[in-house]
Amino acid sequence: MTREEWAISRTTVYAGMDDPKPASTGLSEYAGAEEIDAAIASLRQSYTDYGRLSKKHPDDNLQRRRRGINTIIKSMREENRVPHGVYLYHAFGADPLPAPLDAIVRRYLVAKHAADEAWARDVAATPVDDAAWEQELERRRLVELGLKAKK
């Protein structure tokens, strides 16, 4: 890897990198108790609605959505977590979220976006000066010596 490639790799955020300061998923940071209760009530209503639909039109997709809603409720109640990502997809697919839950999720997504941008700025500010390059070359030498010693 050339110095230029190394500098780019040090200052670029890649998929799969762990953000050391991610946005909190703590539910109580994005909603009060009344709003959480309203969101859970709306989830229970969606659960019931999907149950009624599945009795009229049996569909594995509706059952999967009901399981997804149960997972979300458990996450909110027992783990105090904001539902996000795949959990919401399994429960609602492309359908809109119930309004009380949508407001909470949107607040979380705003915080996540801000945390992701801050992390990208931190990564972009990683030193790639001569001193950092010398440290990288020394690290490579040590790795090479370690690999040669194992042969």
C-alpha cells in the first residue's frame, strides 16, 4: 500500500467500521413515559389489526409482522431500546410506522445522523503527516518481522 493509499484509508469511513461513539439507542433519551406508552399502545393496535387481517386472508407475511411487533414491544419494555433498522422492516415493511413510534424513531435517526457525521469528521481529521507515516512504516516492519519469525 502506497503512502497515498494509506492516507486515504486512514481518513475514510468504511462500512463495517465500528463507531467508537455511536448514538445512544436508549429509549428514554428520545421519549417520555407517556409517549412510550402511546407508542406501545399503537404497536399493540397494529398487532391486533394484522391479526384480524390474517384471519380473513391467511398470510405468512402478516404473521412475520406480528412477530416483529412483539420483538419491538419487548425491546422497548424490557431493554429500553429504540427500535430501528431491520426490526422496523420486519414489523412494517414499507408501511408507515404508527405516529407515536414514528416520532421517537425520527428523533433517534436525527441523533444517529449527527453522531455518524461527527465520527466521519473525526476520521477525516486523522493525522497522515510524516510522523504518522513513519509510525505506519515501523508497524509494518514489526509485522513483517513477526511473520518471518513464525516461518
